[in-house]
Amino acid sequence: MKAKKLYQFSLICFLLCLVSCSRSCGPSRDKDAVITVDVATPIEALDPRYTTTATASRMASLIYGTLFELGDDLLPKPLLVESFEMTGDKTFKLLLKRNLKFHNGTPLTAHDVVYTYEQLKSTDVASPHAEKFEYVANLQALDDTTVVFELKQPHAAFFTDLCAIGIVSKKSCSGRSQQCRHELNGSGPFRLKSWDTAKEVIHLTPHALWFEGMPKTDLLFRVVRDENTRVMELMGKKADLTDGELSPTNAFDLKKQGHLTVKQIPGVGYTYLAINVRGPKADEPKDTAQYRTRLALADKRVRQAIAHAIDFQQIIDKLFLNTAERASGLLPKGHWAKDAGLMPPPFDQKLAEQKLDDAGFMRSGADSMRFKLTIATTPNRLRQSTSQLFADFLRKVGIDASIRVKDWSALYQDMKQGQFELFAAVWVPVTDPDLYHFVHHSSSIPDSDKAGGNRHGYQNTDVDRLIDEGRATMNQNKRIAIYQEIERKLIEDLPYIPLWHENRIVVINSEKIHNFEPSPTGSLNGLRKAYVAKDKAKH
């Protein structure tokens, strides 16, 4: 009898081990395992309601679980959601996975989901994402695991939008939104262990109750602004990973390091040259250089001339060492909505000169220039070099161009306020083409009491109409036709000059890091399944 009971006990233990392995098979967690990730951009927030930069958003998704996440095919897939159903094209019922937990051990329920999305538009929260979900008419928690979203109108990018905002705890944040944004009681695979704001070092440790099983390594994020320092730290094994933070030249040199693997991921980011198309202010004196510049940039013939004046392919070859592909619009090559036949304006300086003459901006004065132009850029060496080349090309057609270097935070403030003439930047990642609404719809022009991505002040009623149609159409074939028409109109108007889609350069200490594959979207969520080789655990 005792033998039988012993056998039954052993069988139960064996089955429990199998269940445990099914949730977290592979090497067990090593308390000394740490992966150090160098990033170039300061982290402004880790609460997803407040993040604005790509780097901060990627880190926030490690701390706060989202309802859906983007797969490698750029399509949304359930994460915290077990299943979903649609009633018509405006009502979505989501069923959460059971036994989800916040970092403090309290349950994550449908009530937390409702709270998270309702609080985005609260004045107490003052989230920069407040307008992102304005199309949601009502949210309701039917029980602890079922939440219903009712939309004001069909919204084709709904599931993609749900990939952006992690779920916060109603119990932790209710009535104290500003305090809880710093406490970071998250719902994702990692929890905050420490954040040294002076040294700009963030230490994340695994969430023991994560539904997929506890991750196997700590993560140490360090802000290292200088690229040469990032290179030296990778070579010296002080850093283990950088994702999209190195120039092609340095990446080429790092290939010679035996412990490093350098990967190039086809880019889903969109690099563009934004042009302030607002025109002169009503009360601006007409005899100033600034008035003339603003008048010029408001003329699409001048914007077309700028696009023809710069040899972008030469810049790709010279500075990016063929690690980027010329862009013709927001959507990258191979995207489901991309018109593969759409071409960018060709390099043609004679045509550029002709268009400038036709627009009435003739060469004049001792320097034979047409008007002045300032290109804003950041201290990043590669960005400075590209901006200087832009200026050199423009001077050849009579545009007196110069560059102005500003720290990203200061430049970002100028961008939001429309205080610029030209700047180059990147949208990442470009997944659903509904991003066009944020970037080019006239309702997205920011002002003192409204955020928006149309910082260049572009207005076109036809483009607005098409963007609205693309957002409200659930049929993908119809959306393809709509967004291809949008891109054709924008390549004519050129409020943005499409530059290129850069390959993302990822450098990994492959002697140390195992089971990590970079995502095409730039997401760091693959780190939740990574582990460190036993003999490399000590850091």
C-alpha cells in the first residue's frame, strides 16, 4: 500500500514537472544572468501612457503587457488576450487569458483594461496618446476576463493600435495617476528593479508570475550617447546588445570581433525630410529672409526642386554603405499596401533649377542665392553628415542652406511647435498605413492644446478624404487601392521628401546571449525568451 502511494506521489510530481516545463522549458533561471543593452536615446518614461520615443516604448512593452503584439509579419497577434470576436465592424469582445498578474501579485482583469484606456483621455493623466483612441465610444468589463470595445466608426487599425499601450493597474493608479507612473507596477514579463536617473541605468528583473513562464535573465539598459563608446563597450564585452544604435561603418568593423554577431534586418522605419509648408505668418514683415523662406517652402514646385536637387542614392551608397533602400513613401518595400511601381523623384539638378525659376525664386545678389534655409538635426554624427550633404547639394542649385544642431529633446519641442524649416527624422515602426492619419491628416496638425504628428502643417482635402476612407474600410483590397492613391498624391505634393528605409543593425554578444532573435519591428520582446550561457552569467 505504501509502495502504491509512493508511486502515485512520484507520478504527480512528474506530471507537475511536465506542466512546469511546458510553461518554461529550457535552461533554468540563473540569478547572476544579466544582459546589458546600450541605447543612445534618454528614456523619458517607462509608463506606456507617457512614452513618446521609440526606445522608451520598446522598454515599456517589457514592463507592461499589451493586449496584442506585432508579429514578425507585421500583423497583430494576441498577447494578454486569449481570444476575440467581432460583432459587425464596430464592436469587439476580447477574452483575457486567465490568471494574469501584475508585478505586485494582484490579478490583472478586464476592469484594469477598461481603466487603462479610459484614463488615456483623463486630464489627470495628461497622456500624449490621449487622442489615439478617440474613435472608441465605450468600454465595458462584462466580467473579470471579458472586455468589450464599442467604436464610434469602423477603424481598420484597431488591433494594431492595441499593440501600443500596456495595461496598468486600476488598484495601483486610481486617484493617484501621477504617483503610480513612477512606481511601475507593471503587467509585462519584466519588473523594474532600479532606475538610476543620474547614471541613466535601468535594471529590469524577471516577473515570476508572467503567464509564459518566468524569463531567465535580468536586463540592464544603459544610455550611452556617444557611438564610439557604444562600439568600445561591445568590443570589450561591457555591453551585450545594441539594436538600431550603430552606423554601418562601425557595424562593419564589429564583424571582425569573434564574440559578436552583426545582423541586418530589413527596415520598417521610414526616414524622411519634413518641410514646414505652413507659409508666412499673417503679421510677418514681407521684407525679411524668413518670410521669403516660408513663402518658398509653401510652394510645391520648390519642394519638388529640393527633392530633385539632392542625390539621395549617392548618400545611401556613401554613408549607409548600401544598408538602406531608397523610399518612395511611408510604406516600405514588400508591405501589403505598397505600390511597387511608385518611384521617388529622380536626381536632376537642371530640373531643380528650372522649378525654382518657375516658382519665382531667382538667383540674386553677390552670392547668387535664391533664399536661405536651415536644416535642423541632432548631434548624432551620421545624421549631421547626411544633413550637411543635403545642404551642400542645395547650395548647388542656389538655396543658401545650412545646418543647426540641437539635442533631440530641444529639437522635438521645436518640431511640435512648428518652429523649423526642414528636419530629417524617422518613423518607426511603419506597420499599418493608418499611420498616415497621424502624419498627414489636417486634423493632426498640433496646436497649444492638441497633440499631433502633422508638425509640418500639411493640408489637402483629397488626402484627408482618402485617409478617412482607408481608416473606415475593413476590406483589405479596398485599403490597398486607397493607400496607393494616397502615396501617389503625396509624391506629387511632397510635404515630406521620402529618403530611405534603413536596415536595422543589431549587434549581439552571441557567445553570451542565446535564443534571441531580433524582431523586424524593432521590438525587444524577444528578450523575454533569451538566456545567458552558464559560463558567461557573471557580469
